[in-house]
Amino acid sequence: MEKTLLIIKPDGVQRGLVGEILGRIEKKGFKISAMKLEKISKEKAGIHYAEHAGKGFYSELLEFITSSPSVLAVIEGKNVIDGVRKMAGKTNPLESDLGTIRGDFAVAVSHNVVHTSDGPESSKREIENFFSNEEIQTHILCTEEWTCEA
Ligand code: GDP
Ligand code: MG
């Protein structure tokens, strides 16, 4: 089953949005396969955001993502990469539809509450940066019978 990395960024944790965001993920029918609260190190942040190195906002982005604990979670489900990205909304919260996490809870691109992987390669690389295989559960939820095709 497809997996994606969800990060509830420091602003989401500080603002008490963890339960709301995870509630939306669970209610959609996606499964939390791993989860932890962690103050992301500069080293891991650099690996995670390597594609943005050299851009104008890069140092501000690293400063922010390492400033306070984040919730890191591996989310699993059918088409979960696109699904969770749709739930997150556009990078700029002011362009995000209401009903999305960023559209409902954010106004600034620098403080847009969540990160979600943008494709299968980045999902694999991002999950490996933050989780060992042993940390990722393989349980089946009793609700899967009612949310997934046979
Ligand atoms: P995402 O995949 O939707 O998170 O967006 P990107 O991969 O393009 O950018 C990574 C993160 O960098 C975004 O979630 C924003 O928090 C931040 N970011 C992107 N563009 C800008 C910008 O122009 N200014 C600032 N301050 N932050 C930005
Ligand atoms: Mg991105």
C-alpha cells in the first residue's frame, strides 16, 4: 500500500492543531503507520529540503522547521500521496481552497502548518530520512473492511 510522509510543522503543534489534522486523516480512511514528536535537527532538515537549497527562503525555512517540535507521521492508504496533498491544499494558504488544512488554518506560506510528500520517490526518501523500518507498523485496521475495496 502507498505511503506518504506527513509533517505537522512547528506552527501546527504550537497552535494545537495536531488532533484536528490527524482527525481529518483518520476520518478520510487513511492509516497512521508510524508517528512521533520530534524537534527536527538541522542535518535532517537539510536532507528533507535539499531541493530548495540556494533559494531565497531556504535559511528561513530551515530555521523555522527546526525551531520547535514537529509531528512526523507515515500515512498509508490508496492514492495516499495525492490524497493527503489534496487535503493539505496549495503551498500558499491564500490560494488554498477552504476545506483544506492550509486553506482553513493558515495565511502565510512560511507558516503553512503541514508538509506532505509530492510523489513516490520523495515519499520514500523523506520517510527513510525520519523513520527506520522497525518504526513503521504493518497492522491492519478493523475499519479497512469498510473503507477499502476487497
Ligand atoms: P510544499 O511541497 O507545498 O510544502 O511546497 P515546496 O516544496 O515548494 O516548499 C517547501 C516549503 O517551503 C513550503 O511548504 C513553504 O513553507 C516554504 N516556502 C515555499 N515557498 C516559499 C516562499 O516563497 N517563501 C517562504 N518564506 N517560504 C516558502
Ligand atoms: Mg515540497
